[in-house]
Amino acid sequence: MADKVLIVDDEDGIRKVLALSLNQAGYQVLTASQGSAAIDIVRAEHPAIVLADIKMPGMDGIHLLQKIKEENPDTEVIMMTGHADLDAAVRSLHFEAADFITKPIHFDALEMALKRVHERIWMRQQISQYTQNLERLVSEKTQQLLEAERLAAIGQTVATLAHAIKNIIAGLSGGVFVVEKGLELDNRTYLSQGWEMIRDNVGKIKTLALDLLNYSKNREPDYDLCDPNIPAREVYHLMLAQAQQDEVQLKLALGKELGKIYMDIESIHTCLLNLVTNAIDACLAMPRDATREVTIRTYQPADWAVEYQVTDTGCGMDEATRGQVFRTFFSTKGSRGTGLGLMITQKIIREHGGTIAVESQPGKGSTFSIRLPQRDIRISNLYTPPPKDEDANDELLDPQS
């Protein structure tokens, strides 16, 4: 059966010329003169490909693209634009447009765009088939070895990794496409945007690989005698710019009477970085007019060397979610998270002989608490605390105040 192609353009002449060309190329052609009519046709006919003009009265092409992708994510949309609207065309790629072509439209350019779209459709079908085969294989093995917990965990790992890698491949493909457009149009802005997309997804691959390595290897912490405030301060300064960019207040409250303790400072840095990153993400789920704050706090509780707290005013978690946050590959971030961060954090803290706990309620934020024990030498033998300031027990840093 011939692929259905929907042409959406308010100019009757363009619709007729494109329809004639595509009919001769073997496509089943549908047409619409405005966005609202196009939505009705997409719902009724389910075309594989939509050719949409960006500038139309009423619903413009970008809005139409968003509506189509909300209801039919697998429908491929090619945007048509004049040279003056190239920025809007590139912006459409961020809303998952498959390609864009400039007016006046030459059939060779249209044919090349359609070829790329068919390659995307084929790749998606192949990935879907591979994923289905993989899931079926995992399901079969799990049923055969239901009592073998280790193999069931391997099946879960493979399926999750396949999903994560698929998302990264899609991001890399998008970046490559923008770079190719930049080369084709000799546009440095597109080259820069495409390279940034590629670099971001390479970073995701690195993060995924490091997370897997960190979780898989058993290791004794590399203990050193150090100030426990150091990793908290480092993470604060590392994440401050990101928090400000995301319109989240990041605060630091350091206990002043903490003595030096034996700890693996790099590992604790990793743990706090995971917690602060998650806390900022939780705040981003809240409305812009809500209070969006993340606080990193250190102090010394009874019977422990130090306690780190990361508190946010974000979306919070219900009881079911709290019970799963430290489990393998559990993530509330969808494709943005590996599901390994909190599990690695818990593993590191346990290697230190410490504890990690979470308190949270939906809509009321969360507090993650890490406690590390005294090791080898008591703090009193190593450190003489400064005179106590009765008016200030903590050092509070708030760049927004």
C-alpha cells in the first residue's frame, strides 16, 4: 500500500503542484488548507508523512507540528518555509520535525527529504522490532528461570540499557542532522547547535558507562583524613550556575564545629552531586511562581561523625515512589535519567558503613540524609574546634540574598 502524505498549505497552487508530483511518485496524497483541518485528517487517515507550511493563518506550522506529535508521535513531519523563516524551521527540529525544505520547492530537494524520512521510519521500525525481540527474549528467559534472581536482574538491565541507548542514538541522530544542515547551508549557528546536541549525548553515554562501572565494582573506600565540609562546598560551587540558570535558589549551610574525619572525599562528592542534581530536577517540576530552593547542610549528630542533608522544595514523592528510589534502574526522570544515581549513592554510603534515608511528601519537597560514622581515630584527638559563636552555628551561603 502506498504511503499516505498529507500536504498542509494555505496556498492552493502549492498544494496542487505538490499533490501532482507526489501522486506521480506513487504516494496517496491528502490535502488541507489550514491546521485545524489537518488535525482532523491526521486523526481519521493516520498519514505516515505530513508536509506542513510554517506560516499559515490560524494555527501555524509549529503549533500543528506540536499537536501532531502529541497525538501521533510516529508521524513524520517535514516543514516548508521561505528563506526568511529559517530560524523557525530550525526551531521546529526541537519539536521533533523530521526535516525542513525551503520555498520555492524543487522536487529533488523534496525527494531527498522524503528519502531521509523513510530512513527514519525504517530505523524506528528496526529499533522497535529489536526492542520487541529483546523484551520477548528477556520474558522467555525470566519465565524459564523464575527462581534465578540474578538472571531476572540481567534481563531488566538489558531491557533498560536498550531503552537508554535508543534515546541517546535518537539525540545523536538529531545533532548529526543539524550539523549536516549547517554544512549544507554554510550556517555556523546550525553547526554550533548540532555540535552541542552531539556533545550532550556523548556526555550521556559517558555518564551511563561510568554509572555502570561504579555500581558493578566492589571497592574499599579510599579513606583520607579531611574536612567533611569540603565535598559539600565543592558541589555547591559546581552546581550554583546550573541552579541559577534553572531559577532555583541553591543554599549552603555548613556546620562550624565539624572536625576532620576519615572518608573517601571523591566518593562523597559523587553522592552529594547526585542528590543535588536530583533536588534541582525536582524543583523544576514546580511552577515558576512557586518557591524553588535546594539547601545543602552539614552538621554532627549524636554518635555519628557527620550528617549531610540535601533538602528541596520540589514535587516530592509518594510512599510507593519512596520505597523504590534506591532500586535498580528506578528513575522518575524518564529518558533523562539512568536510574543508577541513587543506587550508586546508597552503595557508596554502605561501603563507608553509613546510612542514607529519605523523607518526602507529594508537593512538599524531599530531604535526603547521609550519615557517616567515626573511623579509627576520634575527632577530639584530631581537631580542636574554634570558640562557639552563640549567635551563629552554621555558615549559610545564599547567592540570591
